[in-house]
Amino acid sequence: MPESRKLLGYHALTVILSTVLMGGKFLAWYLTGSNAVLTDALESIVNVLAGMFAWYSLWLSLKPRDHEHPYGHGKIEFISASIEGTLILIAGLGIIFKSGWNLIYPQQLKELEEGIWILVAAGAINFVMGMALVNMGRKQSSLTLKSNGKHLLSDAWSSAGLLVGVVVVWMTGWVWMDNLLGIGFGLFIGYTGFGILRKSVAGIMDEADFGLLSELVDHLNENRRDDWIDIHNLRVIQYGNQLHIDCHVTLPWYYSLKESHDVISEIDRIVFEKYEKVELFIHMDPCVPESCRICSLEQCDVRKHPFEERLRWNLKQVLANSKHGTG
């Protein structure tokens, strides 16, 4: 079975399981009347809706690029994550409002023991599913899988915290604590949703991923050749699990077209060693007399200045749109 079909199958399974868990949590709320349990149940609605859209966006992002979408369909993952983050944020605000209302107008709790056991089962299943999706998302560089997995993990941890609180309420009869727990976890859920929304908007806006850029620059430094005089104007954009990298590389001005092409092909090979799914565009620049001071190429008959030092590339230099990070 192709890897993409496996991913879709696993994700569909999580949506089905999330739907079953949602029913269980609403049953727990019906039995107990607890606002803390309701926070779990409301977030489960978000789990299911977001999971359905995430499955669609994953299916769309795996489609090959075409004439209408020359960069592929990967950006749908950012839209999916933004919808998921918005839904989580709305659920958190709704939970805070209801719990605050019941602090003023308390409601009677009942049959907490049955609700506790349902929370235990639901939390354990959510944790296993969340870990599986996060690990799969990292391997496949899929924002949809990672964000949905992190959402399930946050749901599992919130279930664990709520479980402790509900047990305390069950043992002490402190109904007010149930509402305080609802407010607290509503804030936590809202913060989680805001984080996912913030990251998705950054992706839509092609915000620079400095962690990824640093990783790439370190890899190039470790595999650098003497005739790679300079790299600048480096940019990386992610579309789904595909990276688009473009940069300028300064080479000796006297290189033939074939020699320059061979150097670029070597850079391609080294980048592909680190990242499997990459589209790389490299613009070649000729060196200038000022380049001699940092050029460690020994066999050069046209050197204008003696070699002084080999600069180790850093983010400031490679991101600048000028040779050697100056200007």
C-alpha cells in the first residue's frame, strides 16, 4: 500500500475513534452534570470536526502539483490548522463562560464515579492516538498530522487533569471546584487553540522558520567545498511536506557553464541527503575582487588579494541579499 494511502487510513481511523469518544464523553456529562466533564465533551466536538477537515486537507495536500497549482496543494494544511485552532479557541471561550455562570448559579452533580471511568478510558485512547499522529507527522513533515496529534495530546492531558479534579470533587463534595476546573481548562484549551492558529497564519504568510534555516545552514557548513565562496539571499518555504529552497551561490568567475553546473549539482545532492522532498533553485553569482579575502580555493591563478579567513556561514549572512552578507 502506498505511504500516502496509509496516512489517510490512519487519520480516518482516528476520526472514527474520536467520534466514539465524543459520544462517551457526552454520556459522562449526562450522567454527572459536571462542567469539568463538559469541557472534555465540547472539545471532542472540535476533535471530530477538525479531524474531518484535516483528513480532507491531507488528501488534497498529497495530490501532485498541476498547472493550476504549480507549487502543489500543501498550503491547504495551513488552512486546516487555522480552522482547527479557531474551533479550539471558541470551545475554550464557551467553556469559560459556562463554568463562570455556574460559579454564580451552581448546579447539582451526580453519578461522578461512572463519569470518572469514562474519562480514564477516553484519555488513554486520546493519548495513544495523539502520540501516533505526532510521530507520523514528524516523519512525513505534515503540519496537519502534527497539529491534530498535538490537539489530541492536549485533550488527553486535560482529561488527566480533569480526572484528578473530578475525583477530588467526588470525594469532597466541593461543587465550586468543578467550575473552577472548567475555567482553568477552558483557558488551557483556548491557549492551545491560539498557538495552533498562530502557527498556521505564520505558514500562510510564509513566515521564516529560523529553526529550519539554521539546520540547513549548519548542514551546508559541514559539507562545504572550497569553491563555494559565498551563499546569500537564502529563502525556504514549506508547502505541506515539500520544501522550496532558493539562494544565490558565489562561484569563481572563470568557471565554465559546465563547471558551474557540476558545483550546483553537488549542492543539490548534499541538500537532498538532509531533506527528501525538496525543490531547489540556485542562482549563480561570479566572484569579485573582494571575494578573494574569504576564498579558500588554493589553485587560483587570478587571485587579487591574499586569503585571510574562511567565514563560517550564519543566518545573518545567508539571509542578506548581498555577497558575503554585506551591504
